[in-house]
Amino acid sequence: MPSRTLPTFTRAEVEAHNSNKSLWVTIGTKVYDITDFLEGHPGGPELIEEYAGKDVGDILKNEDSHTHSDSAYEILDESLVGFLVDSKTASTNGAATAGANGHASSPQLDADGNKIHPRTGMSREEDLSRETDYSADYRTHKFLDLGRPLFPQVLFGGFDKEFYLDQVHRPRHYKGGASAPLFGNFLEPLSKTPWWVIPVVWLPAVTYGTKLAAEGFDTTLPLAAYWLGGLAIWTFVEYLLHRFLFHLDAYLPNNSVALTAHFLLHGIHHYLPMDKYRLVMPPTLFVVLATPWWHFAHFIFSYSWHAATAVYCGAIFGYVCYDLTHYFLHHQNLPLWYKDLKKYHLEHHFLDYENGFGVTSRFWDRIFGTELVRVVKTA
């Protein structure tokens, strides 16, 4: 089984798995999914169902009932799906987890002393690249099977919005860094975009548009001012798009079509953040999103077509920088001045997806109070 960081669950979450379709038990702080063992239990499934969602440590050792052999514990070890915690309300800065009695309890730590986030089960950016055990993950969460096309599973899965959002923001990693199947048919290649497509497609267009805009100016100074103004505007647009479109989570209608649209637009990136072919925006999708901004720019700067075009070209260049930065933050060793930005963005994935929307900069996060609070390693 690939090395992986297991998630944590509250007692209430464990107790919710109390049917023959999904039956969990605990021993101490370890959580086991023994659904697949029900029919194979020598004493029949009814004896196990009696302890659904409960701790079975004592009954396994009870001589009056039946002292279980080592093989029973081996079966349990193979069914380990996570660990029990007092509460799922840990703060995003890695503070102590609040217990059921309202007092702080010690947070769970990984082998290196990093605090494990209670929702994602991750403690550091390296966890994003740990291969996911497909069968164990599907057996545990009953969400998506990474071995089958994802699109029909989301569309026809009948998922509740709250469950979908919780699951899609628990990062997984496909084996070998490859892309998980999305459509599983002729549409599959259209869903993948290598990073180099972005500069190849858009930089010539920016260059040509800037050349046309320059024809309306006598000197380069006003052209540069409008162009750089567009670049500055992009940084704000980047923040708005990421926060209010890509993370339109709370406002999504609770139906399969809306959830599928969310998954295709940005959910798949949070579900599989290290998929290098579904990390930058396909040109066709960007055209759809960028066309209204072309008209908006020419409406705002209606006094000058050339000024509006210069602003727009500066903004498109900003988008190119954004998409390339986004890719490199996930997949490249960066110069020293970029390393902190990489850590910041990856924490948006494994720590707190409701904050940290800036990709090329955290400036607007600071302005609007959505800056990520950092994970602090425990001494």
C-alpha cells in the first residue's frame, strides 16, 4: 500500500457509519472500515452490526464472548481508514483541537512533529504528492473511484452539496503523477492542457494586440501606463475569479448539474492538485471567460479603443503570468523569492481552501482579510 497520511474523524462521524452498507468500528483512536468483512465473519454479520460505530477493543478481548486470534487483528489492520479525534473544529493555524468538553486537547502530529490538519489529514506540502490508495479511499469515503471516469461519477453520483464540497477539498494524488480519467472517451484529450500551451497561444495575441494599441499613441509612455494599468487590474481580477467564481462553494445550488460544473471548473484541481495536465486553463475555456472582459474594458474606456486594447493586453499578459506561476508553484523548484509563495499556495490546498486566494501575490488576501494563517511546526 502506498505511503499516505490518514484522515481523522470525530466520534459522531464514526457512529454515522452504522449500517451494513458502511460499518466502522474503533479500537482506541484507530478507525476501521469493516464493511467488506461483514459477510465473512464466522459468527455472522449480526454480531458485528451490534457494535457498529462503537469501540470493539474490549469485546475482542472478552473471554466470555470469544477471544479473537491474531488474524482478526490483521484483518483490522488492513481496514484502517483513519484516527479518532475529539473534534473537527481545529483552527487553521494548527492550534490545539477543541475537545468535546470544550477544553483544548493535544493535536495529532505526524512523524516529523507537524500538526495534522483534521479535515484533510495532511501536515505539509509533500503530502499532496503521496499516492492515494484507490480502493481504500473509495471504501472509506464513498465518493469517487479514481480508477473510473470521474465525470459520470460526479454527474450521476447523487451527492449532497455539503458532502461533495468536503470530499472534493480533501486532496488525492493519482499514481505516478498521471491524470485520472475524466471522461474515459474521445473527450479525454480535450480535458488536458500542458503548461506550455498558455504562452504559445496567448503571448503572440498579446504582442499583436499591443502593436495595434500602440498605433493610437504618439509616445510609448501613455501606452505603457495603460498596459501596466491592465496588468495591475488583472491581479484584482485574479483574486475575484479565484474567490468568487472558482470557490463559489457556499452559493452553489444543491444539484448534480451545479456540482458537476463546479468540479469541471475548479473542483477537479482541488481534488487532484498535482495533476499537471489539468492545472492551467484550456484556451477554449479562457476565451469564454475573457470575452466579457473585452467588452467591459471597451465600455469603461469607450473614449479610446486603443487605450482599452492596451489595458486588455496588459491584463491578458497578467493572466499568462498567473497560469504559469500556478503551474510552477505546483511542479517546479523555484528561486528563493518564490519558495514562500509556493508554500502559501499549497497550504490553500491541504490546509484551508476558504482562504489564500492569491496565486501570484497575497496582496489582495491581506486587503480583504483572507490571508492564510500559516501552519507552525511544533517544537
